[in-house]
Amino acid sequence: MQSCDIAVIGGGLVGCATACYLSAAGARVAVIERGQINQGASGQNAGSLHFQLEYRLIQHKDKLAAELEHYVALTKIAIAQWRGLETELGCNLELAMHGGLMVAETPEQLQLLQQKAEIESRQGLDVELLDKPQLRRRAPYLSDSIIAALFCPPEGHCNPRLLTPAYAQKAIANGTAVYTRCSVDSIQRRCGKWHIGIGGQAAQACGGKLAADKVLNAAGAWSGEIAAMANLHLPIFPVGLTMNATERTGPLIPHLVQHVGRKLSMKQVDDGNVLIGGGWSAHLQQRQGKWKSDSAPTINMQSVYSNLSTAAAVIPAIESLHLLRTWTGTTGVTPDQLPILGEISQAPGFYVAAGGSGFTYGPSYARQMSELILSGKTSFPIDAYSPNRFGHINMFMG
Amino acid sequence: MAARITRQVRRKQPISVNIDGEASRAYAGETVASVLLAAGVTVFYRTRSGQPRGPYCNMGACFECQVKIDGDWQRACMTVVEDGMNITTGARKSAP
Amino acid sequence: MNTELAIIGAGPAGLAAAEIAAARGIDTVVVDEQARPGGQISRQPPADFAVENWLPGSIYKPVKQLLAGAGAPGATRWLPQTTVLALQHDPAAPLPHRYRLLLNNAGNTSELEASCVLIAPGCYDMPVIFPGSNLPGVMAAGGIQAFVKSQQLIPGERFLFVGSHPLQLIVADQILQAGGQVAGVVFAQRLSALWSLLKSAPLFIRHGAKMVYFTRALIRLLLKRVPIYFSRTVVQAHGDQQLQNVDIAAIGSSGTIQAGSRRNIDCDRLGICFGFLASSELARQVGARGRWSAAGGGWIIDHDPWMSTDLPGLYVAGEITGVAGADASICEGRLAGLGIARELQKIDAASAARLAQRTRTQLKSANLFAAKLLDLSYPGRKLLQQLMTEQSMLCKCEEVSIADFAQCLAENPFINDANAAKLLSRAGMGLCQGRYCHYHIAGLLAETRGIRERQIKPFNARFPAKPLTIKSLLDKRDDQLP
């Protein structure tokens, strides 16, 4: 039987990045991935680095005041980490931090932007409200219907095709064992160790089982299923989302573009394709009344029409571009929309890193988790994200 | 250069299209790909790195025959020619 | 709009099914990308042309018979110049809404719902990658043939054909008869391999017309002193802005290309003829089960004796079940037509079985011929991979070279799946949506990672099946946006 210090379940961004940081500190790490590295939401999302508060968070601003303060503090850490990431990983990630615009089309939306700018400035996030003449100069590609936008200079995008594989490469160089096409079939705690039963096409690569002192559940939308194998509840729920990519075109959109009142995110990657998303739903597939975790959600055509119409209303020039493909992915949401980061108190040595804005904050979640796993402490407080905030659901488990 | 087969083939009165600004003869029913080949055009578009490309599959699958037709990039082999069409070849794809 | 049956593809398989559907009173819509029905084998001239003595060869007789009446207004609705962008299956929906198709006609999109769908999209010429394979002037042999058959155009001056499929003899003959020049026909096989097909007595008895047609084409080429080369293949296409000449080289008895034997042939068109790949994108998009066939068209779709896939109400016929030619496609189209009539209760099971009997016998015979032809014409991975030198373009759309792809695999040892390789390398992400590289990516992954091609899942087939401008999808604008 293979053994290691830490078994990381899930070869997505958070799993690979945490494995990278853990192994850099000398830990013996194994990553177990059911399919391929970067196959899930980490590779299927649109790669936005969005640091402005999202509309959905602003809506509950009174209730969330304390959380907002914490959120902005985390954002500052994330921005610093992103700025150094290409140097840290030693490769081109197609990282662009040329600023992001959250646009408004109506006076009501403008008012929201103003409220948002006030909160964000108070918390120390760098934002600037641009009026129409300023927008004409700085973002001439925007539709005439856009009356204002909130500009956040560090926002931008990074290519999700490249980030997770870069972390995986680095993790391997640090000595991490990566087992792809290996599914986790069972998780048991015996004699102070976690015993993981492994199936799947390539199970023989690790002899079908793995013993580890600690386990990190980084299985994204499916981390609830993984937790269940360890007799634990985890409140994370899969949702299907839609993304669109146009053919390549010349430089058109230097910014990350979002909308304060409509579901939209747009950006242009280095290769010239425009990626269009923003949270439009796709249908999760079911098998015998359960979500099918091994199939991509199916496309909801109305989502596609609405997403493209919203995009064309904001940036009319995209109308003449060809739509190359629409794809769907599954992400995980938690009841309070915050990530779940930490050790489950009923199961010592069982850690979770799932949910939240997994791409924008993925590298930061990973760094904090590696610190927590190695030393029990973190350089940035993540107690607010602990799985134990839902502790009562595991009161009789573990 | 390509040649229209005339033996045992009757076409209607010729129509006229613009290829890169020059008037050229075409016949109803022809595809833009046929009209361009018959006019001696071989480079239909250039890739981002500047490589020349021209028709390959002639059935709408390969996208190698794209040209700008009345402002939009289209597959020449799948577009039936119309009188007065403006066809632009060769240009590299740039932002709309 | 809704219908009982939507047929995708008006080639031999689709036409044969449409004929049966019409006879059984099934409400049918036939969708095809071309302006007129016929498919690639009998791609008709434009309605505005008057062509005498069109496709005189005896091999075209069965498909030409199917064309009589096809496309005419009547109970069957024909949608020409229309592409199916999306095919979705809703198992919970009541019958007429079970399948939903999104159609594109010249930028106008519309939806069609159907109880049953027959996917009969045919195939396309297998792309072959070598230095210079993307130069203007290098074309699919089938593409050249379609210019002659349909557009009545000789799409160049001096043609060279290279490949391993005997179709190239027929295309070369058609070019000659139309008045073009043929610089040569180059076969990768030894002469003895072709000879073994021509002298196969059982094939001659059952498929005499086809064999005679091939032989006649060959004789006409020889009489015109067209050089026919064996045990040779293309190694490089040269030209500044367009094709000017081609290097061919000998293939040794071990199957290795002999670099020292290069010889240069002047031509302005090179026809590539190594076989065909099945167009299985829509079937894969909707989720029908398939399998890999390296020689028979790449990723092909599984079916039962009535041509039904594993999805209820979804049928396949023709090259999508494995490349086997027009005769087999016609038989499969008929069986699918009967199968659909059976499912829709337009015919009782006993009558369907009785009517299918003769077709099944014909199909068996056609498949026998097709299997012989595949045996003969499949070039094999060894040859294809020798042609793919480091600088040749694996993905012509995204300009990912063989060397780029190899480097990507070397740097990311954890990647062993086609979709993951696509995401990482961009190969397959362009306008052709992977149609021209997926076959080779499967081969390269299998070779590099020591896995079998059939274990490698195909590229996820995405909406839209063919790219279209975003404005074509905005007509469906929903003004009640959240």
C-alpha cells in the first residue's frame, strides 16, 4: 500500500495548488483525481479575476457588513498573490490585470454602483466611478446604452486552461504523486490514519489504496459525496453553468466586463477569443433521482440566447463574431455562498476546501489551507469559512 | 487556374460580383468558392500568423475557404453567389 | 414547428429513409446543408444550371434513382441549405417534443421538434497532415470531385492525387474527362494490393458494376498516359503562396518512407484521398453511444438491427455507423425508415420484418464489399504518423504544430485524454471544431501514452455543431432578462 502525509482528493485548482504548496514545504503528498487534471470547474470556468463586490453580495449589505470587511481583506491578499503568480510558477498564465468594469444601463443601476463604490472605498478597495465621457475614452467598445461603470484597476483574467496544469507541474516537481483516472471509492479512519480505497481505470497505479495522515477534500461540487464516504455531511450543492467562446478576433476588449444588474461576464483572452458567461444556468443531469456527477450538465438554449443578447447589448461588436462553442460546467455552492475552508472538528485530519469564488480566490484558499494543514495556523484568518459553522449537521457523524 | 466546364452545361446570363474591389463575372447557382477559383483567386484568407489558406473540403466542414462576404466572414463553399455581392479575400481577421 | 420524423442529411441514407417514411404516411422533415438533395456522392448541379448527361456512370444509378422526386414539394418537407446546430433529447417530454433541433438557414435560426430523429450526415475526407498540407491548392479529393460534379468547375489546371483509396482513380478520371490535366495518381499500397481487389472473383460477381467502373477509369487513365505510382506517397507540398509542386517518396517493404527516394512533381492542385471520417458530431452531442473504428471512420455510432441508437427514437444510417459507401447507406436508410415506421406504429412488426429481409441480405453483401475496400484502403497509423513531421500543423485552425503538441504532452505527463489535451494545447479549439485533428490526436495520445485509441473518448461535441455569427442567435432575444 502506498502511503503519504496528505492525500488531496480532486485535481482541480484548489487541490493542485494546495498540493504544490504542501509539497514545497516538504510534505509527501498524493493527488487523486477521478478524471483528468483541470477537467472540472477549474478548467471550465471563464477565468475572471473579479474583486469588486458582486451584486448579489451588495443586496444583503446590512446583514453582511462584517463579512464584507473580511471579504475585502481577503481580496487584497488575493490581488497581491495574483500579481506574483507568473513569477512564482515560472510560466505564462496569460494573466491580465488591466482592470475590470462593472457597467450600468439605468439610473437605478447607477445608484447601485454608487452605493457599491462607497462601501468598497470605505473598506479600502481601489474603485473609480466612470461616467459616460470617461467610458468613451477608456472603453470605446461599450454600447451607447452604458451610462456609467465602476472601474477596479487590479481586476482582469487569467487563462484557466493554464493555471491548474502549472500548479500540477510544480507539485510534481516538488515530489507530489498525481494519480489521474483514479476514483475514491471509500474513506476510513483506522489507527490514526486515513485509508482511501481507490478505483477507476488507473487504480493499479497506486495499488488500489492509499494511507494518509491527513486528507484534503478538494472535490469541488462533488466534495459532499466525498465527505459522505467519511461519514460526514457537507452542505455544498452542484449547480450547472453555461459559458460561450467566440472565434478569435483582433484586440477589442482589454478589460474584464461585468454588469451590475444583469448576469454577464466578458473578457478577451490572449488568443483573441471572447469568453461570454456570467452565471447562466445549465441543466444538471440526473440518474435515478440523484445528480449525475460524471456527466456535464446539458445546455439550456434560453440561457444561451439570453447570455449572448446581454453580451451584445453591452458590446455590440461581438454580434458579427462567430460563436465557436458553448459549454457547461458544474460548480458547487454553499448555503451562505461563502467557501468552506478548514478541518471538520468531528473528524480530526479531514480538511475541506470547496465552494466560494474558486478561481479568483483559488490560489489564496490553497495557500491558507496548506498553512493550516502543516501548522494548524494560517497567516490570514479563515475561521469565518470553517466547516464547523455548519457544525451541528455533523454532531452525530464522524 | 480553374475553368468552368462548358460542354453539356448551360448557365443563365452572367451576373457580376466584386472581388476585392474588382468586378468579376459569376453565374446564378455558383458558390462563392467557384467564382473565386474561376477568377484565379487561390488565397482565400490568411491565418493569424499570416499563412495563406484556400478551399479544402468544399462541403462546409473545414472552414478553410472563409472570406468576407458583404461584411461577414462566411464559408465561400457554402454561400451561393448573388448579383452585386462584395467579397473580400486575404485580410487577416481583425476586430469587428 | 414539429414533426413525427426529422431526417438529418439528404444523402443516400437519408433519401432512402425519406422514401419509406413518405410511403408509410409519416410526417417528415428532411434537413440538409446543401442547396439540393443528393449528398456528396450525388451532389447535384445548381437548379440554375442545365447539365446534360450528368453523372453517367453505372455506380451512380441507385442514388440517382432515389433523387427522382426528392426535394419536390409534397407531404415531405425539405429544408435545404440548413444546418442542425443543436440536437437535444428530453426523455421526459411527450412524443412530438422528445427531440429538439436548432436549425440555421443562412443566419436565420429556428427550432424544430420531433418524435423521432434519423441522423444520416455522411462523412468527410480523412485529413492527412504533412509539411505543406495547408497550402492553398491542397484539397480533399472529394472536394475536387464536388466542384466537378456539382459546380461544373475544374478547380485547377494540373492535378496530382495521392492516397490509398481507389476513389482517387475515379476523381482523376472525372478531371480528365472534364478537360483537366492529371499529373499522376499516387497509391501508398503495392500494386499487388490493388490487383488483389480487381481479381477477387466473388466481388466481381456481386459488385460487377462497381468493379467494371473502376477498371474502366483505370484503363482510361492509362490510355491517356497518366502515371500511376504504387508504394509511394506525398512527403511535402511546396509553394510560396499556393501549391507549385509536390515531393513524393517510396515506401519500403517494412512500411518506412525512404527519404532518399524523393521525386518532385509539378502541379497546382493536390487531391488527398486516404479514406473518410464519419460525421458523428450531432449524435455525440445528443449523447448516443458510439465506439472507435480506426479504419472505418474514427468515432462511429452504435445501433440495433433497426438502426436505433441507445437513445429511444434516435436512429442512425449511412457512414455514421462505419464508412461503407452508398449502397450500404441506402440499405441502412431503408432499415431505419422501416424501424421508425415500426416505432410510430405505421407498420406492424411482422410486415416490417418481412420487408426488411431483402434489404438485410443486400446490406450484408454491400458490407462485404466495403470491408474488402477498407482492408485495402486504410493507410494505417504507421504511414500517417511518418508524414506528420514536427513542423506540420496538427490543428490547422489554431496553428498548433506537431512539435507544439508533443511539447505539451511532455510537460504535462498527467494528461491522457483528448479533451484534456485540447484544453491544454488549443488543438481542436478552432472553427472546424476539431473535425480535422481529432483523429490524429487520438493516434498521438495512444502512441505517446501507451493506451489504445478506442479507450480515448472523443472530443465533447459542443453546440453549435457549426459556428455561426452571434447575431443569428439574437433573434431569440428575451426582453424579460433578469
